[in-house]
Amino acid sequence: MQEENNSTPADNANPALASSSAANSKPVADQSVAWERETLERLVMAQLTEQRHARRWRIGFRMFWTLLFVGGLWFSFHDGKTATNATHPASHTALVEIKGEIDSETNANAEWIIDSMRQAFEDEGSQAVVLLINSPGGSPVQAGMINDEIKRLKALHQKPVYAVVEETCASAAYYIAAGADKIFVDKASIVGSIGVLMDGFGFTGLMDKVGVERRLMTAGENKGFLDPFSTPTKQQKAHAQHMLDQIHQQFIAVVREGRGDRLKDAPEIFSGLFWSGQQAIELGLADGYGTLDSVARDVVKAEDIVDYTRQDNVAERLAKRFGAAMGEAMVKSSLHLLPHIR
């Protein structure tokens, strides 16, 4: 039987052309292999990158839960820094610091300060309590609570309270200091600012210029009168002013009660102005010059000072810093993952 020959006459006639075609197919095959190898390498690198990110997340979460557990244990056995956590002299001056803005969300809040004062008064070794103040003011509510507790603790324990002003004792800070038996300042301290304010912004004119309409719905005709995008009526302004005047009178009454006949008859004292330490002494807002050490040595007659101020403990500070670090890590990790998600 004769075998079939599928080659064409043209192929048989030109063997050089067939050889050339076979040679040209080799680069194409090599390119295909190179492309596959490169693709595989990219896939492997992407997989390794994903694994690294996943491992970092696992480590981060393990650290978070570990620190959370340790923080829980710390909170269980340690409720902030106070003098009761350490030994101290039998006879001493008790110190409570009031620094920074007076507010329920800061360290200078009524709960912490009152707790510190109670411990200071209850310690049999404390001869007097010194409030070391460096504050521009803050909440009249928090200040009022502290002032009331000062008067109660003085009457209960029969111990004197002295306020020592560093740089500033203004507004709500002076509200607190007025409860002390005596106030000592530096000649350059800032003292006073006996007044009340309510501030904000109004954007109604700007909205009219840019063509923005405010759509505010309330239940109660005065519910939104503090809205910065709405214009308050005369009645609303009068109501707010009456409230401020009332709180101001409460402030004045506390100062008059605390300072008594030492206050000079000067109406500007209650105008909201603030004074230097030297002027404060002249006006009767302060009693004399003094520092923490000089008051402990010369007034209390107990040079040893024990700090009863409650502060953030180590766990609280670690929790705050760890929370910020975790947030930063999450943002960075998200940015790293973005190219692989696309």
C-alpha cells in the first residue's frame, strides 16, 4: 500500500523555507515561557506580601488583647497615683494640684479633685491642705462642686486650706480658690476674671452670600436658638443673657463669702477683668506672696509635702498611646493593601 505524502510540492521544493519557519517559532515559545515565569513570580510575591500583612494584623491584635488584659489587672489594683500608695511623714503639708482646664473630661475634674482632697483631709498626718493652682478656668459647674466640698471638708476636719497660685488663677479656677482660707500668689500671676461667657459663631450672612439655605426643624420654638446657622430672636438673646447674669451673681456671691471684708469696694473686680498678683493683693483678691514651699514652711509649719493629686496611672497612659498607635497602624496597613485590591 502506498503511504500518503501530505507535503505539498512547494514545501518539498523549498526545504530552506521550512527550516526558517521552525527557527522563528523558538523565540515565540521562549517569550511565552518568560511571560509565564514573570506572572508566577508576581503572584508569589503578592501572596507573600498578603501573608506578611496578615501576620502583622495577627501580631497587632494579640498585642492589643494582651495589653487590654494587663490594663484590666492594673485598674483592679491601682486607681491612679495618690499619696495613700506610699509611705509619708507623720506630720506634713498635703498637696492637691489643679492644673489645666477645669472640665469633666480633663484631669482637673471635680471627681478627681474632690477625691484627692478627701484623702488629704482624712490623713491624720496632714496639717493643712494646699491647692496648687495653675488654670485659666473652665466649667462653673465643676468649680462649684469643688468649692462646696472645700467648705464641707474644712468644717468636718477643722483643717485649713490654702491656695497657691502659679501662673494663672482665673475664672472657674478663682471660683475654687475663693473657698480657701488664704490665697498666695506671685507678683506676676494672673488672677481674677470673675465673669461668665457663652461664645459661638454665626454664619447666616455667609450663607446668604453663597446661596445656602438652612433647613432646621424642631419641636419647641426655642429648641434651636443656639444653632450657629440661625439668627436668635430678641427674646432668645434676653433669655441667654438672664441666665449668664444669674450664674455671674452666683460667682460673685461665692467670692464675697470666701473673701469677706478683705475685698476692696471696687466694682471692676467683678467686671471680668483679670489682674496681676500684685494688683490682686491690693484689691483683696489675694492675701500675699508665696510659693508651695514657702507656705508649707512658714504658714503650715510642716516642710514635708505629700502629693495627694490623682493622675493618670500607667495603664491609662498606655491605653491612650496604644489606641493612637493602633489607629496609625490600621491606616498604614490599609494604604499598603490598596495596590493589591485594585
